[in-house]
Amino acid sequence: MESSLPKLEDLRGAAHGLMRLQDVYNLHVESLVRGHFQQISDPVDFYKLSVSDMLSGDDCFLVGKVAYDLEDYYHSVLWFEEAVRLFRGTEWSPENEGTLEDALDHLAFSHFKEIKNQLKTWITSPHRRCFFQADLNSKTGNISHALSLSRELLLHDPMNRRVHFNVEKYEKLLNENLPATSSGLTLKRPDGIYLRTRNAYEQLCQTKGSQPKHFENPSLFCDYFTNGSPALFLQPIRREIISLQPYVVLFHGFVTQAEAKNIRKYAMPGLRRSVVASGMNQATAEYRISKSAWLKESAHEVVGKLDQRITLVTGLNVQPPYAEYLQVVNYGIGGHYEPHFDHATSDSSPLYRLKTGNRVATIMIYLSPVQAGGSTAFIYANFSVPVVQNAALFWWNLHKNGQGNVDTLHAGCPVIVGNKWVANKWVHEYEQEFRRRCSLNPEE
Ligand SMILES: O=C(O)CCC(=O)C(=O)O
Ligand SMILES: [Fe+2]
């Protein structure tokens, strides 16, 4: 049975997922652990879980440890603080990995590390029992915090020589009256992997879907759309034009509830961790956390019917190899897909293996509702689309001249609560020459 149980990687991934929610949505850790999603800048609940399973002190300790092991003391301070608060108020359970003493120890050391740039001294690290030299390139912090936490720890563990040693060091540093020791704690979020669009992306995720206001722009409208297909005359599709540059539309009610359910069911056994293009190959990546499976239209009737509907609505040929199989994607809590292009941006991309050109268009179907989070954000175009169950989002990735449209840079925001399912159909350039003609203007 062991293979079906979560592994260390899953546990670490869950901790990263929580820290991702904290960062992207700017959430308070204290309310997050209670299932209340409150933004630091706004005390009103962003989302509140009706059935709330609180995180325990031990859960918070674990999240803090994941950050601590990566020397990310910004997150470790915030999560160990919560662990200490919760451990103080509860009896220790034998199932716990950590104790109040461990949490105090790690919190004190994390605080200390936040001011390491002020110090040129040696101090022992709590878990390695080795000497550690504070280096010079870090942020300000608060030594007196580290001191009072270590003193509290000594009340529980009076014989701990290492902590005695640290207390002496902290007292000495305080007496030396370094400027940083008197200043308040200024925690700064680590830059992590550099993402130029980070601020815009997080803003768009936080608005929970910020489509342009249609009444302010008459060229954005809703209509009943047939695309001139006789098959759609009796039951036109409800089309909402979301953006003209890039061209993005939402087709409401694109699938039925039953179809969405069946597609999820067929995909379930084939779900594997999602990959992204990496040079000439494919690899897992932190910036895309989800599971996905490919469904062939020949294997499932409903998938074939969906292909026909895509052709009716878009006019595109989606027969293989002119489009990829249907990719069904499942995101759990904290699952996301950071800003990216669907089309290939390098000639060596594995997307060209089909030998049918680049991905000219994307049709992404929302196969489930999501309680909170999970919008699709278009970064440069500056709007985000909330998850609309059973609707399909369509956009052209390429200009008519075949070049990639940079304005299609988009992302799947992290899921706060729920389980998000989408299905992607990527249509390639070949066979669409007379369906999406090039323009007389080579710039278009
Ligand atoms: O999940 C989303 O909203 C976006 C997904 C996406 O962009 C993709 O799978 O390529
Ligand atoms: Fe995408």
C-alpha cells in the first residue's frame, strides 16, 4: 500500500502550496490556518470555508521547516510563529513531529538569521549542532525576539547547553547595541525565481476575475453565435467577447454537466504530474503544479463529440495531427500554472514534433467549479477570467502572420479552495490556412 501513500515530496509540495497561497493572495497566516482567507491589506474575509479543519501547531511547524531547510527565513518566521502560538495552547500529541521547544528553537534561529548581515559572529544552529557563521548579506531582523524565545525555551529545557550559548551570544549582541538590534523586525519576502510579471500576475489573481466592463466598451459584447453553421441555428452558443487584442472569447455552456463529469472520469486513471517544455524535452516544473492526462477522441465518444463542437464553433480542423489530443488537467489546493505561452517560442520546442506547425489557438474548457482562486489571468492584456463551470475560453496564440502574440501571456492562478479541472485543446497551424486566413497586412 505504501506506493499509494503521500511521499515526502507530496508533503513538501503541500507546504509549498500553502506558502504560495499566502504569497499570491497576500494572506495572513494566522487566519489561513483557521480556513479564513484574509488579505493582509484588507481585514474582510477573502473567502471563508464553511467546514473549517484547522491546521495544527505541528502542521505549521512542518511548513516552517520546509522553508527553514531552504534558508527561506521570511516564511519560516511566519509559520513557526503560528506553530508556537498553537503549541502553547494545546497538549502535545505523540503524533506530532515537533514540540513547543523545537518551534521556539527554530523560530529564534530564524529571527537571528534575518539579521545576519549585522553580525560577524559564530552561533550554533539548532538542528545541526554545528557552528554557523552569519554572513553579511541579509536583511534586518530582531535579536531581542530571538533572545526572549530562547529564554522561554530554557524554561522548558533548562539543561540545553546550545541554547544557553545562544542566549549569551544574543545578550552580548544586544549589549553591543548594534543598530539592527533595536529596530523592529522587517521581514522581506524572498525574490525566489525571478518573475518579471510577478506583481501584475498576483494583482490579477487577487481580483478573482476582472474582466473588462462590457458596458464601457461597446466592441466587447455578448451574443448568440452560430458561426454560420446550420448545426448551431436551433441552439446557438452564448458567446462573450472578453478581449479583442488579444482576441479572447468565452463560450458559455460549451459542455453539459454530464459531459464534464464523464471527461473527468475518463481522465482520472491516466492522471500524471504535468510537465512543461524544457529545451527539446519535457520536464516537471515548480511553475506548473497539476496533474494531467491525454484523451483520444477515438477512445471516448464524448471526446469525439467535443471535437465536432469545437469545429462548429471555431471553424477549425481539430483532427489529429492538426490538433493535439484533449489534455485534461486537475489542480488541487495551491495548484497553479504561472505566466506562460501555449505556443512554442523556440524552434527546438517539442511542440513541433507533430510536424503541423505551432499552436495557433487554444480552447480551454472549465470542467468544474472552484470555490476560491483558480482564475485564468492574462498578464499583459490585464484581465482575468474567473472559472465559469462548463464554459470554454478560446484565444488565438499566433498573429495572422504566424508570429506569437506576446499579449497572450497567461496563467492559471493558484486554487485556494476546491479542485479545478480544465481541458485544453491546442490547434496547430497546418490545415487551418483557409479557416484562418493570413491578412494582406504582413504586420497583422
Ligand atoms: O488553468 C488555467 O486557468 C490555465 C491553464 C493553462 O494555461 C494551460 O494549461 O496551458
Ligand atoms: Fe496555457
